Amino acid sequence: MTGDERRYRRLLLAYPGRYRRDHGTEIVTTLMEMGEPGGGWDLIAGGVRQRFRLPGRPLVVVAAVLVMLATAVLGAVAGSWAGERTFAPLPSRAAALGLLTAAVSDPGGDDSVPVLRIGDSLLLDGVPVARHPASDPDRIATTVRDGIAASGWTITSFTVAPAYPHPESAQPGTFFSGAYLDAARDGVLVHGRVDYRYDAGRFYLGGFTATAFAARTAAYLPLTVGGGVLGLLAGWLLVAAMAYRLRSSSVGRRRAVAALTGATLVVAAPPVVAVVLRAIQLAIHVDDRRFPVFTLHSALRVSTYVDGPPTWLVPACAVAALLLGALTMLPARQEKLQTAP
Amino acid sequence: MQEPTFLILAAIAAQPRHGYGIVQAVGELSSGEVKLRAGTLYGALDRLAEQGLIEMDHEEAVEGRLRRYYKLTDDGTRVLAAEADRLQRRADAARGQLRLAIAGGAA
């Protein structure tokens, strides 16, 4: 093999394997006969174009669009999962209790569970054991805030609620909202509320309740969107490769692939819809620091909604769609034989 | 239809040709203006084969290398003739307008 021929063979790698087997030799022959010493670079463009080429038949185009949607969702979910790897871990139970102690001095009254893990957040419920009186509700709220700030948290938002006009006329022991407080530290956000109680003419600290969750890192959105774009391209390449492979196949084989593709898309519909809805939530609440991040991949977990579709529907369909998709792409025996030398 | 595609169909209308033969013929038919590259050529051949306008005629091994010859199908001949007519009509219409312009200018 001459040097030129070797170079052309390398450039041909831009073309899909099947196409190379069908046309590789004749293309190299043509290039050798054309005799361009430095030429052949258009092969790279030609190869990439060939990988993306779709037959113009309407059914294939529709299939391509739907498959690309499903693979884009798959890619975005993978990117979202990778993005969540960069989130800060939730505070340990000890760290959470430390925050509550800084806020209310002696959390754990009323048999409450001070720290509870639910999904992606911690629920913090600090009810003081002792009664801490104060001259007015504002003082209660600022004391809590200062305690939290002193223990290393950055207070990002602090709003004192309007005073309840006639606390004395409320049922004894009622909790009134005193203030809303947001804090942040090391990539963890806390969204909480200070309550006060009114009893026998005095105001007491009622408690501090909050949720703690990881903040969205800078890497999350690029990874998610990037994953989606890569998934989109991968879906396009997949459909183009299958369409080329099926060119020389029987009508029966083509119908079987069409049916399998259709079945895969139908089964993929619930997870795709779930992820798209989650993406809309993410977009709406993208800068909202009151909730944990609406990560796309969390839409594929077993649902926590009691009403509505079965909780296992989305994850089961996601797995089934992946299996059916893999099955669709398996080459038939005839296609395998065609590529034998 | 793009010009290189039209010229490729014309190149194999009279006789089957292989890759390099098509490149040469297209160059002659276009008086040297259109120089086909291998990537463009085989992209077009692939598309035309898919559309059923061309097909493989025969293969031959020359000096140990594979040459594959392509020819027009009946559909291909029809489409080429229709496109040639269409281009002729366009050219005639343009010439008609030019004649009017010259006549108007001279008056």
C-alpha cells in the first residue's frame, strides 16, 4: 500500500463502517486515479455528512425527530446526574443539630424529631425545651438570626413578618410566624422560619423550622444542556445508521424495525413527559432558593405522588424503553452475513 | 436539482462510467468549470442511487484496484431529460428578455 493509499484509508474512517465496507475501495481507487497529492480532505466532510444523512421518506423523518427527542432527554438526564455529583453534600445530622442549637439554644422540646431526611432535603424542626421570653417578637427573630450568623452561616435573606394585631385573643400556645430567614454555607441553602408564642402576656421563642438542601452549582446547567445536545446528535446518527443498514433489507425486516421503533417510542413516552415537565419546573424556578434544585434525573425516580399514575410507571418505562431500543438496533442474521468478506 | 448532480447524470447518460471517469466527463461537459471532489461525488452518487436514478453497471479490477461503473436507470434518463428541458426553457426565457432589452435600448 502506498503512502497516499494509507492516508486515504485513514481519511475514510470519517465514514460509517458499513459505508466504508460498501464503497471504501472504489473511493480509494478514484482518489488514486485523480492523482491529487494533497487532496482527500473533502473526505472528512463527506464522511460526516454521510453519517448524518437520512432518507427523505416522511416516516423516517418523523421517526428521526421522535427518536432524537427521546435521546436528547436521555442525554440531559445523564448530564443532570453528572451535574448533581458536583452539588455539596447535605449537612450531617450533627451539623444540622449544630445549626438548630445556634438558632434556638436547646432544640428538642415537645418530642419533636429535630432532623429528618426527605428526598433531597433535610427537614429541621427546632423547638426549644425551655421558654425563652423576649420583650417583643422582633427581638426573638433577630436573636435567632444572630445565633445562626455567629455559627458560620451567611444570612442571605431576613424578613420580619407583620406583627399579629391581637395575640392575646388567640388560643394559648399558638405559634405565630415571626420572621422568614434564608442562610447559606458551603453550597448548602437553608430556607426557614422563626415562630413565636404568646402566653400570659409575654412573647416566647416558639421555634425555628427550616429545610436544608444543596444549592445548584455552576456546572449543573451546562452539563445538563450539553448532555441533551449530545443526546440529540446521537439519536440522529443512530437513525441514519439504521436507515442505511435497512436499505438492502427485506420489507418484512423493515416493518419489524418500524414496529420495534414505534413500541420503543410509546414505552419511552411516560419518562420523556416526566423529564420535560421537570425541566419546565427547573426553568421556572431556576433562581428560586426556596426549593431544592428540580434535577431532571430525579423525575425518573419512583414517584412520591399518591394520586395519579402508579409510582413505578416512569422508572419501569425508562428501563423498558432502553431494553427495547437496544433490541431494535440488533442486526438481523441476514445483515450480519452481508458484511462477511 | 443542483448543477453537479445534473452534470453527473449527464456524464453517464451515454455510457456507464466509473468514479474517475465521471469526474473527467463532468469537467469536459462543463468546459472545465466544475471540478468534482471525491467526497462530493460519492455523496451525490449515494443520493442518486437511493432515489433510484442510477445503479451499478459492473465492476472491474484494474491493476489490483476496484473500479465500479455506474449507469442511469430508466427513471434517471427521464429525470435528466426533464431537467434539461426545464433548464432550456429558463435559458430561452432569459434570452427573450435580453432581446427585448436590446431592442428597447436601440429604439
